[in-house]
Amino acid sequence: MAITAALVKELRDSTGAGMMDAKKALTETDGDMDAAVDWLRTKGLAKAAKKSGRTAAEGLVAVSVEGGKGVAVEVNSETDFVAKNAEFQDMVSGIAKAATGVDDIDALMAADMGGKSVADTVTDKIATVGENMSVRRMATVSGETVVSYIHNAAADGMGKIGVLVAMTGGDEGFGKQVAMHIAAANPAALNEASLDAELVEKERQIQIDIARESGKPEQVIEKMIEGRMKKFMAENTLLGQAFVVNPDLTVEAAAKEAGAEITGFVRLEVGEGIEKKEEDFAAEVAKAAQG
């Protein structure tokens, strides 16, 4: 595969590696971007890249809680101009309310919303506004208590990041603190048991390769890997993370002090994981003006 300047730039931007190191990584991995990131990390030349956190698409995440069930829905638009529009926001709010009565995205698209299905409502809004829109995803959580939080709110119950926390015990104030922590720290899973096994194994292999690059004896390498994987688990699981409100405690320890057990969470961020062609601001304005 040809290693283009654009590929090298993309790898540099996502890892902080130097130009020559990025080019060598791509050459060694035949242009495979994910493998190149791992190669750079193995050589100690890259920062840990959170590619899933790249936000490109516009739109809103809305949350709605009824009883012991909470739902978060992401609705995308092409531009931020539309995301700030009151009509679009009203539609997103209605979609979130409709989502509380269903369990998956297919059922949501068929759900009733003022006499029309959600799918037809979105189609009509596309025709009216002249910009593509989509209901991209939804996620639900249930528990004795469900607390919601919106970060960078654009209107009531919607914004750029939506979080839901399910708990047993505790109070809403503590739940809100945990939700704010989740918005900021973006944990990959609730605890070690719920972490993706493939992700854990991939990280373990990277740490083995990094440790062996050091040239240390095998018994020392084993201890190094054990320590690094313990740190990885703590940094990537909600219960293992240092609580942003009190970094001397883990979230699990803080929950225990608050008399709460955190049983689940949802975090949706607008455009997370979507690649989008970059446009400058002037081009975006011109595009919006054309209708």
C-alpha cells in the first residue's frame, strides 16, 4: 500500500509521533492505521490514541428518564447551525421521549411521534430544512435510581454529551457527581468483568512488546506487565478510576461512602467515531446559505 503524506499526517495527529516515526510505522505495517498506532506505542513513540473519541458529525444527544429507565439518543445533522435550531431541538426532544417506550433503534424508528413514526418525522424534517439528518443510535439503562446529566447543554435535556447512571442506594446528588465524572473521564466499562476481552488482550500484547523492548529478564517483564495492566484496568473502568470530585478515592470507594452501588451507565457523545470531511467555517456558512 502506498504511504501517502495524508496518511502520515493522520497518524501524526492521532499519536503525537514525529513525521519520520509515523512514516516508518506505516511502512512496517503496510499502511494499516490501527497496527501503526500499536507499533508506535510498542516503540514508546506514541501517546495512547483514543480514536473512538474523535468527534466530527454535528447534532445533539438527548436524555430522558421515566421511573427506573433512562434512555440516551443521538440525532445527527450536517451542520451545527441546524443543531442549534429550535425546530430540530423540539424534534430531538420528542424522539428521546418516544425512545423511553422501546428497546432498540429499529423499534424507535417505528414508534409513534404525534401521529407519525419517528422515521417519517425525520424524513419530513429533512425535506423542510434541506439538510440530511439521522437517528444514529440509542442506549438505555435501568435501575432503582437513574440520574441523567448533559454536558455542553444546547437546550433542556440535550447537548453534546449525554450521560445516564443507574444506582442502588445513594442519592441524586451523588449520582449527578458520578455522571459528571463519566462525562469527563469517559470510562470504557463499569468494571473489569465488563471490559471488552479483545481490548484487554490487545493491550496486554502491546505491554508485553513494550516490556521486551526494554531487554529486561523475563521474570521482571512479567511483573512489569502485571503492574501496567492493573493501571490500565484502573484507568479504563468507571469503578477503578480516581473520582474527579475526590481523587484520593476511586469511584467504587466513593460510592461505598455514599451508600450507593453503581450498577450501570451510558455515555453518548455527538459524532463519536464518525469520520467527516473537514470544511472550513466559510464553506460551512456558504453551504448553509445555499439551503
